[in-house]
Amino acid sequence: MIGHVKLCNCLSAVLLLTTFGCGLGEDPVPASHPPDPASQARQEMASVAGALFELPPGRWEEMSNPERRQHLTALITKYERMPPWDRTRRGKFPTLYYAMATLLSQQGQGEQALSYLERARPDPGSEGVHHLIRGRVLEVIERTDPAFDSYLTAFSHDLRRDIWAEVRRLAPKLEVSAEEAAVRVLSIQQKRSLAFPGFALRTPEGESRTLQDYSSKVLLVNFFFPG
């Protein structure tokens, strides 16, 4: 059974590599001009700055970093005071946190940047973007190993070529082959799919039961809508 699982993982990894243009034995990173994560993040931020940061066109590019930080802090404070269910607030978060994290990482304030990422709490479906930005922040502050892990996690959520390109770019620095990276992505996906969140419920008799109470037992969970 274990051999069968390993074989399936290898075959899946081959399919993943073939799909994203990095075959077995191929150098996992282009030889020349690797992208700079800091400059790439700045370009992406500038492209959405007007609408997101409530600024006139071109104003974000003219601002100094202290001015940008002051402006972002004011916006974050403004929207954090709104009720969590407010649509305007939900439309701004977690992108404002990502912008602040990117700005702080460019100024070498990596720990503060990571704290904003922790506050971001990505919506379901945006985990890939969250871990991609986290990888860039970690890379800017020269924490290569966790940055690589973040890129792998991002790709496990969102199979995008630009995320896979980040994986391929860092792989040689850590002496990781493209094949090994693909297997690690599949492993992350499998662990996430097998995890069941903990819960606490009351029985018809009024007793409290948690998932841990049924450890090592076969448990059938049946969710239904009585309405």
C-alpha cells in the first residue's frame, strides 16, 4: 500500500511538472535574469494603487515611503472601525494588509510585515495570494527556507504559472530539484485534504462532545439543514 501511494505521488509529480513546463532533468530555474521579488511587488502595488488606496492616478508613485505608510495606516484604521459585515470593509481587506506588509518588508521591517500578514486572514480561495505575498516578504528579509515553503504552499492552493516560477527560481539555492518540489506540493495538498477541523457540540442529553473525545475511533459526521 505504501509503495502504491509513493508511485501515485511520483506519477502526479510528473504530470505537474509536465503541465507547468519543467520536465524531468530540466534545470528548475531559467539561467538568466531571475525576477526580483521586491521590484515585482512594487509593480503590482502600483498597478492597483489608485482605486485601492483612494488616491488620484499617479499619486502613489509620487509619495515617499513614510507618506505611503502614513496613508495606509490611516486607511487601515478607518476600515477596521467598520463592522465586520460591511461590504466596503470586506472589499478592502485583506489587500490593505498585504500592501502594508509589502511596504514594510521593502524597508527591512520584516517582523512588522509578517504581523500584518497574520492580521490579513485571507478569505477562502485567496490563500494562494496570501502565501505568495508571505513568501516575497520572507525572501526580502533573507529568510529563504520559509519563503520557499510559502511558495510551495501558495502553489498547492493556486496552480498558477507565476507562483510555480517563484518555486523554480528558489529551488537551486536550496538544492531542491523540480521533481522534489512537485512532490512536496502534492504532500501539502494531501495533508490539507485529510485534516478535519476540531469542533465541540452538545448531545440531545445536553452533554458536550469534542472531536478529540472520539480519537482512534471511527466517526461518521452527518451535517444536515433542518429548514
